Amino acid sequence: MERAGVADILNAAGFRFNKALGQNFIFDSNLLDAIVSDAGVTAEDTVVEIGTGAGTLTARLAARAKKVFSFEVDERLRPVLDLTLQGVGNAEVVFRDVMKMKDAEVTDIVGGGTFRVVANLPYYITTPLIMRFVESGLPVSSLTVMVQKEVADRLTAEVGSADYAAVTLAVKMFGDAAVMRTVDRRMFRPAPNVDSAVVRLDRVPGRLDGTDEKLVRKLVRAAFAMRRKTLVNNLSAAFGIPKQSAAECVTACGFPVDIRGERLSLDDFIRLSGAMGR
């Protein structure tokens, strides 16, 4: 359904955008098609969409996918979606908050096979949403998300750069991240205050095989807890060990004693986990 038609339906339903929910809908047909293309959706794919909105992206995903399960928290959108998704037989809207659901609950709805995640969400929840899936046990093959441009920079940052952060490494543990396109703020209704980007994360299995995964994740969180402090100081504080013990683990891996966490790659953190675990 084209932009004017969806806007008319929203108006007829008396729908008002909820600022607290951070609602920004996309109506541009070319952009919607581009997002579906960026996500790599095929006729063999099951798609989990987070944030149904007015159903504009949902319909485009359904046109390409085998099945779409779309999760939405705003019950006020029911009458809107009854119209915008009318006749779309392979899309199911689930009015639940996926952030509050257990993996088993998601599996009960979606089924046991692999699926792609696609999301155009309020920006305050995008990073928690990404973490919810990349650290889950769910069989996610890829995530394609609309995020603030600055978040996209962090997700795809290089080691040692100003944007390199704990979330960069969390994504790296899951797979590879790439910015597919930047999106001008004027493409949304209402327009947000910042420009956006579409980021795709593709799972690369086995990156933490043979490691103490919990320890690796704890090390990453510790290293970036206080960026201005050295890795030794952060490890000492996070693990409750003397600084000398932390220093011995750091230097045993061949790192300078004054190194900071943002200088370490994922492979470096895996190596450090071996030293810490001994």
C-alpha cells in the first residue's frame, strides 16, 4: 500500500504517534524495497520482524519471504494493521514484547528452523534488541536493523578507533557486520533528529568454539567499563584480583602492561581468556 493510503488509514483510525515509544514509520516504497533487499530475504526464508508499525515493511517482507512473524507492542495499531495487511496471508502479527520473552517462547511461535531478523525500532531499544538476539540461543542467520548512524559506526568499528566498543565485539562474536546504506531523517514520519543507517549482521558460526564464552564476554565488558583506565585496572576491579595478578595475565599474552581494552581484537580477548582461566 502506498504512502498516501497508509497515512489516510492512520488518520481515519485516529492514530497518534507515541513519542514515548519512539515511533518513526517508513512509507517510501523504494526505501522499503531496499531494506528487504539489504536483508537478503528469499522465498525460502522465515523472517522475524521487530516493530510492525503501520505494516509497510511487513507487507514488503511478506512479498519476498516464505513467512513473516512480526512483533509489535502498540495495541492501538490493530485496526490499522487489519487494513494495511489485508490479504497478506503469510504475515502474522504478534502483539507481544519480544524483549520480555524467553527464547523458548519465541521458538513456540516461530518454529525451530533458522530465521532472519529485520527491525525498524525506536532508537533507544536498538542496541538492547541486537544484544538480545546475538547473545541468545535462537537460530538467527542474520539481523538487519535500522539504527542511528552513530550506532552503526560502533557496530562496524575497527579495533582502536574512537567508535570501537563492547557492542562492537559482541557483534563480532556473532558474525560480520556491514553498513548497507545510510538513510536521511526525512525518510521517516515523524522525522527523527538524526540520520540513520541500515546495518546487516550475518552469523559466522564457531567464533567462540573451544573457549569459555562467559569468560570472554565478561572480559570484554570489564575492558570497556571505564575506557580511560588501563586493561589491568579494569580487570582488577571487575574480577576482584590484585593488579599484579591482572598484569601478569596481560603480559603473559604479550600485551604491554599499560594497554587499554580498545586496543584488543576479539582474538586477543580469546587469548586473554585462556590466561585468565588458568
